[in-house]
Amino acid sequence: MIRTRITELFGIDHPVVCGGMTGLGTAALVSAVADAGALGFLTALTQPRPEDLAKEIARTQERTDRPFGVNLTILPTIRPVPYDEYRAVIVESGVKIVETAGSDPAPHLPDFHAAGVKVLHKATSVRHALSAERKGVDAISIDGFECTGHPGEDDIPGLVLIPAAVAKLSVPVIASGGIATGSGLAAALALGADGVNMGTRFMATAEAPVHENVKRQIVANGERDTLLVFREFHNTARVARNSVSEQIREISRRPGATFADIADLASGVRGRENVLGAGDMEGGLWWASQAQGLINDIDTCAGVVSRVVSEAEEIISRRLPSLVGR
Ligand SMILES: Cc1cc2nc3c(=O)[nH]c(=O)nc-3n(C[C@H](O)[C@H](O)[C@H](O)COP(=O)(O)O)c2cc1C
């Protein structure tokens, strides 16, 4: 067993988190992660309406009696999102852990804290993490440049970002981005983090609600099979390399290009339906990180968590001590 401030704070067995993933953060995956002794997050906005989130939370509670959380990603959208209603559903459902991401968590903190909900905020820079800590979040997940999703514009990889964040923050820190193995967990703990967050690794699990082709592609891909897109529009995203992401990059680099020129190719609905749903790997944009280079199989969530933890224990308790004082 590896006990840290994160296992204490969230009442989980292992310092391992499966961050919110749009389209994947549903009862099937999150309950499997919870039963494995780790912490999974439903994604609020995967559910079209707040009442659908209430049902998905209930479905997860039926499947597991272990702790799990809900991710609230706050991003500018074309259609306004009723964030207050989603927040109210989370509070009323009795869920006690929330992962915020995308922008300032402050407007949501009073309600969450009044209901005894612990807030884990995902940040991609030390300055944003410090700002969230000052506003009162309970823990920080810090996403290095290796990650999928939005790594920010600073391009600082985890080897620097994680200890830089740990040095400045007082709250527990979860290392995120490019982690898929026990050596990643051991390294994160060595850098001062209290646990790890993994997204891409949990995508290639039996319980992940995506087409088998997606899982097989992650196993086949290497660490070079990602691309940075939307850089020109100051909203950098790391996605899997395919013909659609290559095309987006090529069009974006043309002089005078605007987001409207790539909006159809970049459509989230297209990626979710064609790639994640139907398994057409060239059918849209899909998200995966450099961790693809470390993933060599499709396993169950329980298998992933137990391997990551036992490999980290082996490294910490045998391999590293054997190097000291010889
Ligand atoms: C398919 C997919 C969808 C994701 N959607 C979200 C999201 O909606 N909100 C969010 O905060 N993070 C999202 N993430 C990021 C993950 O929560 C996590 O921070 C990231 O995957 C960590 O990097 P890794 O993939 O290298 O482990 C997503 C990741 C993937 C793979």
C-alpha cells in the first residue's frame, strides 16, 4: 500500500486518479476505477442536461460503494452551459469530490465547500495552481506538457512542472500528463507529488466506453503519435496524430487562417461519434497523450491500477534502495 495525503483526503486505497474525460467519464468506467481502489471522475458535461447527470451519478452509486467524483470543465462554449444547475445536481447527489478544470473554480467553491465537497483543481501552470490554492481548493492536479487535452501555452514538461508546483504549493499535488506505469507513479512521488492522474492509460481499458479500434490504436501508437493543434488560436490542444489533426495543423498555418476554417474538422461531436463511437480512426479529432508510447496492452481498470501500484512499490522498496550506499 502507498499512503499519501491524497489517499487520506479522498478516502481511496491507491494514489491513482482517472481524470474526467469527455465521452468516457460515465458510470461504466468510473465505477470500475472506484472498485479498483482509485478515484475516477464522471464528466458533468458528457451529460446533455443536469438531470441526466443526476441519473448518471445514481447509476454509478448503484454500481459501487467506493468514493468517486464529478469533473466540471468550465470552458467558453457557443451555447451557454447552466453550470449552476450542474453544480446543484452534484451537491444534491451527495458526491463529495469534484474536479474543476478549464478556468477559475472560485464561483463554485462556496457551494461545494458548504456541502462538504472537496475540490481538486486541474492547472497547467504553477501560477494558476497558486491562484486556485489561494481561492481555497483542496488539492491541485498539475498537467505537464506531455498530457492530452489543453496543456496551456508554456510548454513545461512534468519533470520540471511537478517539482516546481510542489515547491510552491501547500495543498496536496497530483502529477498528471504522460503517466501510464508504475515507474511514472514512483517518479511522481519522488518529485514530491502525492499521486498521479492518468487519462490515456484508462482509455485503453476493458471498461472504457469507446470502440475497440481506439484502444488498439493507443496500443499501436508510440510517444510521437500526438500533435499540437489550435496553437495559432492560443488554445493549444494535444490530440492523437491522424489525417484530421494533420489537416487542421496544415490549414491553421496558412496566413490569415481563423478557427472558422477548421471548426468542422475540429468538431467534438464528429470526433466522439465517428472515432470514439464508430471506431473510424480517421473520422475526426480524438484525444490521446504522449503516454501512448508507454501503453502496450488493453487491461481492466483493476489490472491497470494494481500493476501501476505494485510496480511503483517494487521500484521504491527494492530497486532504488539497492542503489544507495553501495
Ligand atoms: C478522451 C479524453 C477526454 C478528456 N476530456 C477532458 C475533459 O473534458 N475535462 C478535463 O478536465 N480533462 C479532460 N481530459 C484530460 C484528462 O482528464 C487528463 O488530465 C489527461 O488525460 C492526463 O494526461 P494523460 O492522458 O497523459 O494521462 C481528457 C482526456 C482524454 C484522453
